[in-house]
Amino acid sequence: MAKDEKKKKNWRDKYRFTIYNDTTFEEVWKIRFTRYNAFLLVSFIVLFIIGATISLVSFTNLREFIPGYPDVEMRRKIIMSAIRLDSLERELELRDKYFANINAIISGRQPEEIVSSPDTSKKYTGIEFSSIPEVEELKSEVEQAERFSLTFPRLTETTGLAGLHFFPPVRGIITAHFDPRSKHYGTDIVTKPNSPVMAALDGTVIFTGWTMETGFVIQIQHINNLVTIYKHNATLLKTNGDFVRAGEAISIVGSSGEMYTSGPHLHFEIWYKGTPLDPEKHVLF
């Protein structure tokens, strides 16, 4: 019992740390402490060092110096790879259905409807496309005006490219030209938001869907192995298998898609026998 009291007493004993001038023996600095105070001080310093180290590693670029930790560029590539892998299976399925629908149309059968679900890595529950009265009224007026239009003759299998008259899908300002070197196989046209997009020629809708890069897309198959593609739409007015006339409204201009759009515009492509054509050589926008 006396030994325990001696230990407690020693734990509370006060100590003095003093610094003297070696020449004059003048007391320069001193500090008084107990073992208990010294233990608290050392604990606080250790915890502070640990906390500061964790903060520096977590909230600064110092963590990139840790061996094996990815830098900013590597993390960006990892995220992009994950997004592309997430949509790869869906894109392959849509491609297979696209070719199956072309075969069905050539064979005279009803094409299968393609429904493309949004990217599972993103949340799109907050996006709503409601009916706009002005757009519906404009669509009705356009359809009514084109019921008796004689401007565009019916296409035949013998009609060549020189004899085709392409209806401009939209009227506006061209912001990006056809450039196969940069894999930009169409023309970007900026126009008023919520403007209707018209079919360039008579044809059959072979694809309607959504992709992460280009948003809502509609493709139309024409005669002579011609295909026109309309991307970044706000909403689609036609479904697979619908037959459309040149100048008929097929969609509404928008800015859908996450990677290749910065505002309301139409990306328009023309493909002839699997080869992209410069839309500006065939259409006056």
C-alpha cells in the first residue's frame, strides 16, 4: 500500500527544466511540469502530427507522391474507361438490332422497336421532357401545310444523288463542319431551341434511341442505300418503322448527350453506301 502511494506521489511530483548562460550562469529560460503534464503534452503533439499528416494526404496533392497512388490524369482515364465499359454492352446490342432492322426492312418485315435505356452510372430521374403547347401547335401547322405539298417528288430506285433534293432539317448557323480527319462525320447547326427537325428525304425510321455521347438519336433509311442521322434531339416525334416524307417533323432540337454538346443544336449526317458525305454539299442550311 505504501509502495502504491509512493508511485502516485512520484506521478504528481513537479520537475523543473532550466536553461542557464554557460558564462554568467544567468537563468535564461525555465519550465515547470509534472509527469502527467508531460504525458498530455507529448500525446497532444503526437495526435496533432497524425491529424496534420492525414489532412495533408487527404486534401492536398501530396498523396500523389505515395507509391502506387494514381495521379489526376490516371484517375480521369480510369473514370472514362469505366463509363465506356458501362455503355459498351448496350451499344453492341443496339448495333445488332440496327442491322437486324435493316434486314427486316429490306425483306419487307416489320422492324423490331429499339428502346435504349439511360446510362446506369448516372441518375436521370430529374430530367423531364414534357409536352410544350407551342411545339405541338407548330408541329400541327407544319404537318397540315405539308399534306398538299407538291415540292418534293417521290423518290425511285433509279434516282441518283444528283437528282435528289434534300430538305434542310433545320435553318440556322453552322458551327462545326464535316471533318472525317477528326471523326466528325456531319454538320452541326445551331438554331432556335425547341425548333422542329425535318426529314431530309422520304424514308423509313430504322432507329430511335438514346446514347450517352449523342443523346436522343433518330435514323432514317432512304432509297439507294442512303441513311440520314439526326443527333442531340430534345425529344423524338417518330418511332421505328414509321414512314416519313421529306420536310416532315421528326424530332425537336435539343442539347441531349453528355460528351459532344454544349447547347441546343442539330448534328446532321448523310451516309451513302456506308460512306459519310459532306451535308453542306447537298443541303442548303
